[in-house]
Amino acid sequence: MTEKLEMYRCEICGNLVQVILSGAGELVCCGQPMKQVVANNIEEVSLEKHVPVFRKKDNNGLEIQVGTQLHPMDDDHYIMFIETISEDRKHLYLEYLHPGQEAKIELQRQIGKEKALAFCNLHGLWEGEND
Ligand SMILES: [Fe+2]
């Protein structure tokens, strides 16, 4: 049984999927069950470089940056995407990022209280909330 908006990863090929609508079945890839990806809180990995932080912009928009100290965006270590999910889970926004860019995105408008997910190619999924 899957839950809406959960993420699952194949440990063999690296496929990463997100559930749009939940179902009773188990997700399988490369012949084995996919593993659910949950947000990290690993002490050994620097939280200040991974937890998404929200900042209000003058134009009523919202900036989400990864880490209070901006996460690196090197070829071998970078944030692959940032996703925001509204509190009522009716709205999501996902933006892919690439090495050389800054580890941040801008939303034109805010849709209620949101949470943000950031995915680091080395350190996995991280979650931050807008207060
Ligand atoms: Fe990282």
C-alpha cells in the first residue's frame, strides 16, 4: 500500500518515483520491491547545508534555499531537485537543479503553509517547513 506523495527508489537502477495517487500494490523495479525514501535527519551530515529554508521576498514571492549555508552545486555533489508541497497536499511544485546553479528556487506565490523537500545526490532527501 502506498501513500500519496511518498517517494520510492530502486536500489539497483536508481529510479526515483513519487506516488501521485495511492494504491494497494507494492512498487517493484528491476525485479525487486522499491525502497521508500524518507527525509533525513543524519547528525553526521551537516544539517546547515541540507535542510531547506524559506525566505519571504519583497514581491510577495517565496525563496527556498537549501541550507542556512548554501549547499554546494558541484558536479559530484549537488541538489538534484527541490519540491514544495502545500499543507493541504493539494499543490506541489518541483524544480530540477543542475551543477553550477545555486541551490535555491523562487516561488511566485505562496499557497498556504508549505513544506519543502530537497534531494542531494549523495545525502538523500531533506525536509524543511515554512513557519
Ligand atoms: Fe549533500
